[in-house]
Amino acid sequence: MTLPPSYRGFAGTVGRTFGSSRPAWPAERRSRGPNIVVILVDDLGYADIGPYGGEVETPHLDALAAGGLRLTDYHTTPLCSPSRAALLTGLNPHRAGFAFPANADPGYPAYSFQLPDDAPSLAESLRDNGYATFAVGKWHLTRDAASHDAADRSSWPLQRGFDRYFGSLEGLTNLHHPHRLVWDNSPYDVGDHPDGYFLTDDLTDRAVRMIDTLRANDPDKPFFLYFAHHAMHGPLGAKEEDLARYRGRYDEGWDVIRERRFAKQLAEGLFPPGTVLPPRNGEPGRDVPPWSDVPDSQRALFARYMEVYAASLSNVDQSVGRVVAALRRHGELDGTVIVFTSDNGATAEGGADGTRSYFSQFMHVPGVPDSWERDVARELDLVGGPQATVHYPRGWAQASNTPFRLYKSDTYAGGVRTPFILHWPAGLEAGLRHQYVYVTDVAPTLLDLAGVPRSTHRHGVPAVALDGVSAVPLLRDAAEPSRHTTQYTETGGNRGYYADGWKIVTRHRPGTPYDDGEWELYHVAVDPTEAANVAAAHPEKLAELAAAWEEAAWRNAVFPLDDHGPAAALRRPADERLERPVDLYPGTPLLERYRSAQLVQFRSFSASASVEHRPGDRGVLFAHGDQGGGYVVYVADGAAHLTYNAYGDVHRTGPVPLGAGEVRLRVEALPEFHWELVLDTGAGTAALGPVPQLIGLAPFTGISVGADLGGPVDWELHVRERTFPFTGILRRVRYEPGEQADYDPKLVARLWAEAERVYD
């Protein structure tokens, strides 16, 4: 008999009873491919780890390199989100919607900051073919305004192919006190971090647990683990036991370290004989003085910054070792493809002198007074620990990027050349590879090694064509040429183009025209460190590559370029709803950073706690921020108190008697980016100010009610009371945004857009 449509696709036979029927089961998606582990470190320079010249103790990476392949000419993009988008999709970053880190929204295709619907991620292709897929750590592939808990999550990890996720959606966090963590699709309530907590260790615990859990339930299902470290991004932090091993190791200064690393690189064969170590970076605003010119009064601090960096990297190596140990314990180490790399070169964001007030380095707004303190002093022993938010001076970034010029965000080699180790003893022989490989090649290469096809559709939509190519032929045979022969680059107006051993590059000055006069030309096949600009000797080659960049830019949706005017601060009008008044009730999870900032930044505002006062009640009513900047209002000893943390410079009111039932913080925006704060209980007031406003990425931890969650705003209060949960009856906290200051970049952008009729 012909079965009705309800049996369509059933491969067995069906009678009236089980006895007269024959069962069948759907075929399971099973793959015999290797496990894949991608370990992506943040802002790690080419020369920091042992296999690429570094003196930092990295025994586990040394072992992976000795048993695997080292790529000496691997290139990535100059910034984090673009590199991650390119790595996971195989698309050029602008086509993937990430021309820049996901902290803007000017309204153009390359700046969507959402992974495209028609671009299957590496995780999606692997999962479609029977892999388990796990991600831990930094995501930064969702625009900041879509990272809150009411967002559609379409570009969150689980919606882009991962079965499990634990980490931070944001581009950075504090390794001692993460500002906000997400577990799968929901905020993770960490409560009070125990003393000694360190995020790198926590992420490693989660990654190993994911592997162990899989093997407890399926003995042979392959998995993909994407481990995206928050280290080495600022603010830098390290555990005391790691830091102790590096005391005094960098007293010689960055010049000696750089020269020593370069000598080791030459001895290892990473570069051909005759390669030149360029002079110290001398570009204005990017320059590095000789270590001998650093004042004696600053040398101990400058050396301590690098000790912190080295200690944090050493902890990353320990993490690698723990993942390797888990694979070995399951008998799967040699059969697992392990990739270790960085998203871009080391960063100069610590400035010329480094900083102990990291979030003060992101006040990129015209008109901020030069008098603002960008580095609030801390005792030397606190540098690297949980009380300070630090980053090293750019002299150390230059050493990190040895032997290349410049830094993260630059299209020169210092911004785009990073280490790349691939370990797979069961499938590839160890050695060096000197061919050009680009970040878009990672996904097709890993799929090729796994024997897995890329998904042809995503949610029924045909997949867009890849930009990357598989590097497997050259991985298997050192004599094979690179198949990736041309590549454009652009970020923040800095441009570059590579073609068959030649490269053009610019350092664009904001506010100046984009023209061919700013191009430099390097024959990188013989000058890998870009030491000699040969534009004058080869004008025809420069013109050829400049024309090729223009064509590639249009093909990859690079235009329009950022002219650094008011349009760069535009945001989609729909996001203005985040600026409406809001009531926050006890139990509401810690608000996401960007969502919180829309209630307070560049404006006046008030925050009112409705409470029922009872004798002996105490605790935090509301808090916003952390060690790097913020404010907290709390009750203790029968009175209300306010602490304001201006990038590490802490201001406190005296006790204010409690009134009938409301504790209100009124904040007025003053000229020159200052605030005046008034704590009003109805029975008394206390004022602070004028004080510098918290702008840029501060306050970095979002708003919490009933406790100070995330990093502590007031360290002394934290030592006494920890998160200090409120013991009384807190009905709600109401935030009411007030008038925007006339220097608010969003207001300036809106006025410009109205004048230019952008929204018509």
C-alpha cells in the first residue's frame, strides 16, 4: 500500500503493528575529521612568544611549535573585530560587516557589525557536518548597542554556530574582575569574585570542562573549540605568582630586548640573512625614545609594566598547557589540529609613558581638556593587580612587534603580522613555512584539513563566495607557492595593498584628503621589515598597486572611508530608545556597558533609589563602574554615602542623614566635560565636583542595583564589605537621563545629520 504523506521520508516499512513493520532511523551526522582547537590571543606581538624570538617563558607553545608548523609570513587585519570576522567566515572584513571594531554604527554595509546572514561561520559549517562546537572568551562580533539582554542575539555566538559559549561579548574586560560575562545566551551572575580570581584561568576551566563533558557523553564525536583570550588586551593584569617570576627581567629596557629578540629570530630562520631591523619608530605620536633617554625616576615603573605583560602571557601559555593536557588525557592530542595566533599586532594605546588609568586613554573627543589626569599614580606593587587598570608604554609594543614597524591599527607589518603555529602530528610534518597566508585563509584551511565542506546555505540562503583560500598545499609541501597573491587592507583610513611580494601602505592623517600622495611602497619579498620606502624608484609599481587597491575597495564595500567628521558618531535613530528613563528592580542582572552608558554619558542625569529605611540596614543601593572609573551610592551607619571614581582618582562625600524614603543622586553636566554630583536624601545633601566626566569606555562595568557587581568602584569599601548587598527593602532605582551637553558627539552628529538632511 502507498503510505500517506505523514510517512514521507521514512525508510522502513509500516504495517498495522510493530510485528508486521520494519524500523528505520534517520542517519546521524557523524564526521571522522580531527578535533580543531583555535587559540586566538588579543594584541599579542609577533616576537612575544618563545618560538618567534621572545624571552617570555612559553614552554607549552615551544612544544607545539617544535612538533608543528610555524608560519613566518602570516598576516591578519590591524584590529580585533575585523580579524575575528575574517577568521570565522573566510570573508574580507568589510564584506563581513566589520571595517572596524564593533563599537560604532555609522550606517554603511561595512559597518553593520553583525555577521552576514549569507556567510556560514566556521562553526556553522563544522556543526552542519557533525562537530560539537564550543567557544570561550572574547566575542566582539556584535555591535555594542545589540549586546544587551533584549537584543535579538542574531550575531551572538550560539546564533553563529556554537553549541556552548562562556565569555564576554565586549572587546575587552578586566582579568581580575570581569565587567560582564555571558553563559550561552544569558548574563552570568558571578556574584562576588573570590580573592585570586583570574579570568584566563576561569576560561580554561570552562574549556576543559566542555571537552570532558563531551567525552563523558560521546566517545568519538569531533569538536571545534574556539578559545579567544581576553589577554593580552588592556587593561593588563597578572597573578602575583606569575608576576614574581619576572621581577627585574626588563630592567635593561626595550632596546636591548628588541635587539635580542631580532637576533634569535634570525638564528631560528624566521627571516632571511640580510634582513634589516628598522630604527626605533619615529612617527609623530607613535615615536619611541631610546631607553637611555627614559628618566631614572620612570624606569622602574616602565619595566614593571612589561613584567605585567610577560606574566600575563606566561599565564596564557599555562592555559595552553592545560588544554593540551586535557587532549592528551583523552588520547587525542596528536589527532587534534591546534592553531595558535593573534588577532593583530601589539598596541600603542598605553601611550608614550604607559598608564595606571587605562580607561582615560579612550577620551577621543574634541575639546577634552589637556589638564585631565591620564595616569593616576599608584604604588608600584599595585601595578598589574586588581586595584589598577594598566597598560605598557608603546616602547614595549615596539619590542613586542620586533622586527616590524608601528602597531595595532597600522597597516604596516607591526599591525598585521602575528605568530601562527599549527600543530597536527597525525596529519602534518613539523617545519617552517615562509609563504604569504592571510586571516581569511584560516577557515577554508581548517575545513580542508577536516575533510569537511563549507555549508552551501545558511538558513535557506545561498552562501556568499569565500575570499580566503586553503593553505593546505603549502602546509603539506614547503615548495608550494602561496595561493593568496593579492590582498587589500583598510582600517580607520589607514590603507594597504599586497601583491606578489610588493606592498603599498599609508598612515592617514585625519582631516586630510585620501589621495595617492600618501602611499609608500615596499618590496617586502626582499625587505620584510619595510625598512626602505622605494616609491620614488618604482612609481609605476606604486600606481599599479594603488589602482588595484581602489578596485578591491569598491568590490569589498570599503567605501565610504571615514573622514573623521561628525558622521562617524552617527547611530541608528532606533537606538535612541536606550536614552529613555528606566526603572531597575532588585534582581535585575547587571546592565550591559553600552546600554548603561546611554543613561549617563555626556549629559545630566539623576538616579533615585526608593527604599524603606529600617534601623541597621546597610549596603549598596546602586553602582555603575569599577576600578577604572564609576560611582556608587550606599548606606552605612544610618547614613547615605557617595563615592566617585574619576579613572582611579577617588572622591568621597561625608555621611548624609537618611530621610523619608528616597536617596537621589543628581548629576549636572558642566562645561569642559565635567560633572557636579549631589547626593540628596531629603534630610541632607552632599556635593562633589566639578570632577571629570566618565566618557569613552568608562564606566566600563554597567549599572547594578542592590550590590556593587563586576569590578568594585571603591576599593576600600570592597575590602571591607565585598559586593555589599543591601540588607533593607529596595523597591526600585529609577534613572532619568537629562539634557545632553552641547559637546556630546552624538548630539553634534544628529545636528549635522539634520542640517545635511541625512534622514530625509
